[in-house]
Amino acid sequence: MGMWEIDALLTNSIDFIRDSELHHENKRHIVWNLENIPEEYEFDAGSFEKTELTSNFEYKKMNPYQLGKLVMEQAKNSSKNNLIYDWSAFLLNYWNEYFSEIDKLENLKSKYLEEMKIIFEQFNFSDYEPIHASLTIYKNGNEWFNEEQNNLIKWYCT
């Protein structure tokens, strides 16, 4: 079963970054990394056509938290609060299953999530309708998540 919601998040992010005011080289790094998330982290997503592969360009590998932070910083300046919410949900809800091996949780918080939390807090999402239940932030936790993941989500939302 395809994860169309992850595919949609990545496609929206790729389109957004391509249209951003970022330097062309930065766009290439970010788009290449976004295009490779499904393969790198074994998501059944990524039905989009990969466009960013140039053999004479050395791409800088970024983890999903780096990417999420970069997309959210750009989205904040463009009032694209859907990307802010969806990236937050993606990184929080999929942390334990897909991203817990990237780094220790405390390091992820200090390097990325603290700044992302500040951006998230600047917007009102009370009327926001997530594109799928898997990209819903359950502020009081979720029975499917372990205690550490529920604590992470509660921390992010307070």
C-alpha cells in the first residue's frame, strides 16, 4: 500500500523549494534529498519523477530533520502553514519507526526540533485539516506510539 500522503508532502515540498528564493545550488541539494527520502528510509512513496541527479555535482546529504527545518523556515516566510504542520507531523509521527537511528533524540531536539517548534508555535492550526490521519499531530499522544514518542509530541506541542 502506497503512502500517498508522504508522496504528497514530498511533492509539495519539492515544488515549493523549486519556486523559493533560495540560491540555485541550495535548491539542488534540498530537492535531491527530498527526492531520495523514500529510498533512504524505505517509505512506499515517491511516485514522482526524480529530476535532481547530475553526475558532475556533489550533493550534500541531509537527514529528514535538516530538510524539515529548511522547508519550515522557508514556509514560515511564505505563510505556507500546511508545510509547517505536515513536516512537524511527519517528523514526530514517524520518528520511532523510521528516524530514531539518525541521532539521539536529545541531539535532534537541540539541532532541529527546538527551532522547528518555535516556528510551529507561531501559527494557529486549530482549523487545519491534515491530509491523512498519519500526518495528524496527536497533542496528547497516541496509543500506537511508545512513551518516548508520545513525550516528544507533547513536548513539541507545549
